[in-house]
Amino acid sequence: MDMGNQHPSIKRLHEIQKEVKEIEQQVAVFSGLSTDRDYKKLERSLTKQLFEIDSVDTEGKGDIQQARKRAAQETERLLKELEQNANHPRRLEIEALFKEAQSLVEREITPFYKGGNCISDEFEEGIQDIVLRLTQVKTGGKVSLRKARYRTLTKVCAVQEIIESGVKQQLSLPLSNDAHPSVSKINSVMCDVNKARGTLIALLMGVSSNDTCRHLSCVLTGLIADLDALDVCGRTEIRNYRKEVVEEINKLQKYLDLDEEANSTHAYDLAQNQSILKIEEIRKKMKEVNALLLKTEQKQDLYLGSKAELQGLIAHLDEVSPGKNPCIREARRRAVIEVQTLITYIDLKEALEKRQMYPEQTAAEHQSHKAVWTVLGNLSQIQQEVISFDGNRTDKNYMRLEELLTKQLLALDAVDPQGDERCKAARKQAVKLAQNILYYLDMKTDEWEY
């Protein structure tokens, strides 16, 4: 329709809808909370558009009334989506984990960079546990949640890296002030760098109200300028020492750009990440081997070739670089477990078939040892079902498989080795296998995604 011939009210509604469409992109990727400045800004913008829509005069015409109604509904939908993004249970879970990390930082890191004692093992374990739990937060493919999870992970992992770098630097003692007049200044700058680490961590974790990223950037730039002004001609060891300190400062400056990086779609949308694509390619090959194993009746000839191919896939997974992203590291770990489960399945099948070939040897076995092998036979059948299972934890089949595995563990617990060391070792391996199958079943159904 020619815009020049449209009714002025319709033209105005189109203009408003165009503005709303631009806001829609921001709403879709909004990853903050309802208390954030950006949330309030988007909320005000959408509310303003609603008032604009409401002010359009329909002149009692049905087509204009319908157009105004559709425009209002679309704007209200975006307001609702914005609210849901900010208050989504998974978003609140991410925020709770971030606050937990904040608490750890306030308690141990800030005092450390003010001259306190060394960082405790409890802190390092606590931060690592938070990283692991963040990677396991389910986003359901929702862009805003993926972005929130990535931003939080980026900050917490950055804290880990800064701490590791700081500890290594402290282990490397500075040169003596007597070595050269410039050394005293470099040592002084190194002390300022240690303080800057603490400030940077506080800024990343949102526990500092006195500093800003811009101010810290100026401080770090000033430290580099001070180092550049030093005369270290002809003193290789001092020049190298200065170079190390400059590199430390440059590392800290890179962390100041984390927020900008986290806003980049390629950073938080891992579906197009090269490492993830490689992992998915390997998983596809693994599934092809899996399908062949489960469908072919005469499997003896397949075992050797399949195991070699699966072991090759493990090697390819080892070559995948997760970079600094724990989500990619978790995706790789899960893929390795999938491949290893298939290898274990083949190993057990081979062992059971080999055992059937020598009935005279099995007849002379200790009764408790026979009992363990009976359980292993049951586990082999259950493992095949678990590998084929493609449901969720609400399925009856999931509960049945879980119950069967629990029964096998109880059966192994009831086996009395009667002092037979061989039986003890076999039972221990069987228990580990049953637990691994149970873990794999849980992993397949925990709805994790990158």
C-alpha cells in the first residue's frame, strides 16, 4: 500500500511499531535483573510507546482500532518478555551463584591483596565449585539466559586467572634494590600492580563502590608510562624484569574489556563456536558407531574396529581446545564420557562372550566369583538399554532402569568373597561399572546444554 495514501493514524502506528521493533532486539538479549539500569530504560521506552499508541485517534474506524490493538498487544508482549527475562528462575539461580562468589571474594581476596595471608584451599575449591554449578545451569536455549550465564562465568573465571597469575608472580621474587637504581622503582610498581589486581577483582565481582574501570585503566596506563621512562640500557636482567611487569599490567588491562566481549553474540552463543562444532562432529561419528553396534546381530567382527574408531575419537576430543570457556570444557568432558561408555560396553561384551567359550574353566570358579559374573551379565543388558535410552527422568523406563541398576548394586553388596582376593577385585570393578552406568543415565537425562 502506498504510504502517501494511508490514513495519518495508520502511518503513526507504523512509525511506533518500527520503534518498538528496534526495542524488541534489545529485549530479546537482555540478560540483567529488574533492578538494573538497562531494565528500567527498556521498561520506560516500551511504556512510552504504549502511551503513544493509546494517543492515536481511531476516529471510530474499525481498521484503525484493530491496528492500534495489535500494536498495543505487541508492545505489552515485549514488556512481559522483559519482565520474564529478568525474573526467570534460572536467571535468579545465576544471580544467587554470583552473589555466592561475591561473598567469597569479599571474605578472602580483598584482605589478601591488602597484605593478608595467602589464599586458602577452601576459597579455590569454592570458586571452582561455583564455576561447575554455573556450567550446569539450564538455559533451555534462551538467548538472555545463555548471555547471563556466560557473563557471570566470564567474571568468575577471570577472578580465578588473576589469582593464579598473582600467586605465580609472588613466588617469583623481585630483584634486589641494590642491583640498580631502576630496580627500586620497578619493585614499587610491582606493589602497585598487586594492589591493582585486588581492585580489578573487586570491580569484576561488583564489591567495590569506590573505583571504576576507567580509573583503574588510567592507573595501569600510568604505571606502564613510569616503567617506560626508566633507563635500563645495558642491563639485560633488569630490562627483562621490567618487561615481565609490563606484561602483567597488559594482562590486567585485557580484563577491563570483559563486559564488551560478553555482549558479543559469538561469545555467548556457543552453537557456532568452532570447538563445539568439532565436539558435535565427533559425537555424530560416535552415534553412528553406536547405532551399528546395537543393530548388528553378529558383533564379534565389529568389536575390534569399533573400539579402534572410538579410541580415535577420544584422541580427537583431547585435541579440542576449550580455551577459557568452562562450558566448552564441560561439553568435551561429557562427550568423552559418552565415547568411554561405548568402549566399556564393548569390553564387557567381549569378556562375557569369551567366558562362554570356556565353560570348563567357569565351572571350577568360586561361587562368589560366579555371582559377580552373573551381575556383570545383567549389567551388560542394562547398559545396552541405557545407551539406547532417549527419554527424560519422568519416563517410566528411566525409573525402571534406575531401579534395575540399584538392584544390581544390592546384589553385589550381598556377594560374600569369603577371603577370595580375585572375587574382591571383581566385585569392586563390577560396583564401579554399575555406578558409572547409573551416572551415565543421569548425565543423559539432566537436560544440560551449552
